[in-house]
Amino acid sequence: MEIVVGFDIRTEQYADFPIYKDFAEFQGDCDVVIDFSNAALTERLLDYCEQHGTPVVICTTGHSAEQLDRIRAASASIPVFRSGNMSIGINLMSELLKKSASVLGDKYDVEIIEKHHNQKLDAPSGTAIMLADAVASALPYKAEYVYDRRERREKRPAHEIGISAVRDRPTRRMFSFTTASTTVSGGTSRPKSSTS
């Protein structure tokens, strides 16, 4: 694979390929666009890809409902692959959560808890939402995502998936399926490194 161009609001040269501020500045060809940027660029990115018939891999998170609709609409005219996380471990965890939800059903309360470094922009992260979506897709009911219980002064209602975001190190995602007598839980974590 060869990287032929980069797009960044900072256009100083920091790589061995050209960097442009705007998609319209690039006059070359590419086989696919891989996006790990910011959801604010989604509309312009999709416009570029549709105009040029270029497939796109979207790994950016924090999209609004309207942006997700726009991504789905673009997939009718160009190949689109979108994931909240490209890690094999997280994608395996997503599949395990689907299976767990299909087996445990509506008898368990579900919680997704994620920890990220203190510079993370979206809370909860796209990965946490991806995991909650995996659970919700296998439940026998329409789940309600609850991000904050501070204002809720009531017993936990049925059909809720609690999603909590903690900003700390190291990065970790945890889940639990709980009843009054049993908890099924697990998670992933990134090993500490000299940069974490």
C-alpha cells in the first residue's frame, strides 16, 4: 500500500507525501480514501469520494444522526466501510457481546464502561457506542442508551444499556451483563507503553 496524499488543516510538511488543506486541491488519483480524522469533515469527504467514485473507509467517530444518514446515503453510490474501531480485539469483543446478548436476552442489565486518555474528544467514544450497538442488535427489545444517571432518581428501568465514559489511563473497555444473582463481565485493555 502506498499513501499518495494526506489532508490536514495543518499543511506543514511532516510526511513523505503531499498534504493538502482541502480535498479540492488534490488533482491526482487514489484507489481508496481512509479517514481517521474528525466528524466535521464527513460531508466534504463524502462529496469528494462521490464525485470521484472513490471507495472510502471511515474510521472517524462522533458522527451525528444526520451524518450517519449521509454516510448510509453515500453507500448507495460508492463502496463505504465504516467502523468505530479497527482493532481485531475490539471487533472480536463486539461479536462476543452480540452472542452474549442473544443468549442472555432481557434477563440481564447491560453496562458499557470505557476509559480513555484525558485528551479524547468524544465521550463516550465511538468504540463504546459500537459495542452498545452490537449488544442492542442482538437484544429482543429496543434498547435505550443512558449516558448519565445523575438526574435520574428512579430504579433502573428495563431495556436500558448504561454507557459510562471515564477519562484516565490506560485505555480500557469493560462490559457487564448483570442480574440480582449473576454477573457476566469482561473487557479489553491496552498494555502500558512508554507513550501511555
